[in-house]
Amino acid sequence: MADEKDDTRELMKTASGKRLTQILTEDYLNVHRKASEGAFVVWVAIVVPVELFKGFDNVVFAVPESHAALSAAKGVGMLQCEKAEHSGYSMDICSYARIDIGTMMSGGKDSPTFGLPRPHLLVSDNNNCSLLVKWFDIYHREWDVPHFILDVPFCYEMQKETDLRYIVTQFKDLIKTIETLSGQKFNIDQAKEALKNSSEAAKQYKRFIDCAVHRPSGITAFDSFVQMAPLLTSRGRPEVAEHFRLLADETEERIKNSQFPVPNEKYRLLWDSIAPWHQLRKMSTRLAGLDANIIAASYTSCLGGIEGSYEFIQEYREGDPLESLARIQNFSVCPYGMDLRFKAMSWAASHYGIDGFVFASNRSCKVYSVMQMDLQKWITEDLGIPSIMIDVDHADVRKYNEESAFLRIEALLESIDAGRARAKI
Ligand code: SF4
């Protein structure tokens, strides 16, 4: 039976959890307050470079995907999905979209943030998925709000110079569009400052997730899922960089004091998919009971990197911020071809000392899941690391069965044990 309740409560009790809650609360309150005072409101897809909006004095942004993830983690994902489904949206559509559409259709009712303020402009991109463009088009039609679509070329190899120029040209168009619609002037120095803050935040977040290299790991991937939120909703703020610096310091300190989330860690696993937002506490607790830890995830490891690399390259000090932002448009996993995904996963396997892979097939997110069977075969054959495939939707708890998932996870742990026993012979 579907079981859905607030899955973040335990994780938010730590000092860093409380600081995170404060940042996110401030951000959602701010966006509502500023919108009510007349700010120009933009709704964006997660990869859209929000640092550009910081170049304006009175432009605020909201991120429907993050709002949907928060709703799922807070236990209202299914409720919002059902509202969208009752209006005819298929259960096969991404659950983020259904949650957000359900929230919009009920005027923010049941949302942990009272929904999002109505936008003056929608900005989507097609580098994560084309579904997102269609999803934002619903609001475009419903509310007659302009929709700006960034067209980012898919990457089968490292980004080409021509692609970078093409993206920069679109950023310039986006800036002009906002100037025209809002009547405000863009200040590039403000955008540069925001980008420096974002760059520092990503660097410190990388320090935090690298605490997984230690044996036993200093973190679980579930901590990294919860902590990634401000990198999406609060980018550009100096407080976010400071939060991640403190978080990395605190985590390193806990390692020095031999405090580990899974002290008897026997199995170090890597998760390939979006976070299972409705299972954060349950899944991490049950895994810990098996001395297993999902220590890393492709979903969070890619932050701050570029296509095919999980290493931090995003450092921005000076130079054209538009170019720098264009260069990192393909940091997330979805727009990579197979070769780049394999390269990144192989690096992660050796960097974190991974014993087994958990591929989480997600019918909501076709782009993440579509290559997983081939990738799984490749990982097993080339790296010799055991893996399993489980079914789990990131935000719709109805498309997850805990017992069948754990049956496979336990089989994975047994095959890791069998491999270790063979190696001793
Ligand atoms: S389909 Fe996947 S990439 Fe697209 S919005 Fe949904 S979760 Fe994001």
C-alpha cells in the first residue's frame, strides 16, 4: 500500500538541517512577498541559469521541479498527482509535472509552500527533457504568459564551440526579453557576483559529497539529496556558499570523531536516478540495518561538473559570465549520450570505491531511464561490478514497492559477498 509522510523530518534535525530549512523557508517566503510587492516573477527549469536574473534589481524566480520534489518529500506528492489525473493528465506523465499541475489547478492548496506566485515569464529548456517544455506550455496557454525556451544541443561528446556560442546568443535574447517585459535594466556585474557565489556553493557542496570517499562513508546519498535543494532554488546567494562550507566542515569533523551514518558499513553502493523523495528516511534506515550505504548518486555527483565528468570544473572568478554559464548547461546526466554516462559512472565507481550499482528505473523520467539497461550491461561487463535494476518513481509513491525493491537489493548484497568469497579463494 502506498505510504506517504514527511520524509525529511529526521534529516532536518541536525544543525546543517536547521540551517537548510532556514534558507529554503526564507527563499519561498521572499519569492511570495516580493511577488506581492510587484517584483517580476519568472518560473524556471532547474538548469536555467538563474544567475542572469540576479542581474536585475526586482526579478525573482521560482523552480516548479524543486517545489514538486519538496511536495513529494513532505508527503503530498500523491495527493497533487491525483488532482492532475482527475483532470485528464495521464499517470505516465512525469510525476514532477503532475504534482506541479495539481498544485496550480488547486491554487496552491496542500502545497508545503502555498504554491508559487503566478509568473510573468516562463523559461524552460530542452537539455533535461522535452516534457518540461510541454509542461510549461500548459501554463503558457492557461495564463497567457510568455514562454521562453532555451534550446541546448544534446551532447554525445564534450561541448563544441559552436554550441557554446549558440547558447550564449540565446542568453542574450533572454536578457533582452526580460528587459522589455519588466522595464528593468540588466547589470552584468550583479550577475557576475551571483555566479561567483554559485560557483563557491557548488565547490563546497562537492567537498561535502566527497566525504563519501572515506571508509566508512561520512554521508549517505540521502543527505546529499536533501542538501542539494538550495543549489537549485537559492543559487547566487552568498549564504548558500557559506552553508555548504559549514556543512563540509561539520561533516569532516564528524569523520574525525568517527561518527558515521552506517558505522559497520560493509557495502558501498551507487544510486543511478533521481532521488526517491518519498523514501528518503525509510530506505536509508532499512539499508543501514543491512550494513549497506548508498554513498553516492549520479544525480548529485554531476552537480558542479560538465558532461562526462563529475569532477568540479565550475569555478568562476572573472570573465564573461554568459560563456561560463553556457559551458555548464550540460552538467546534469540527462543530456549525456551513453559514452559520457559510462565515463562518469566509471570514474565514480573508482573514486568512491563502489561495491554495487542500484539502477533505479523511473517510468516518470524517461530520459534518465532510457539507457539504463545498456549502461547496466556495460558496467557489469567492463567494470565487473554487480548491479541491480529496481522500479521507483521519484515523486509518485504509488509506483514503488518496497518489498520487491529490497528483495533485489538483498540479492545485490549477496552477490557482492559471493564475489568477495571468490576473490579469497
Ligand atoms: S521527465 Fe525527468 S528530466 Fe523531465 S522534468 Fe521529469 S524528472 Fe525532470
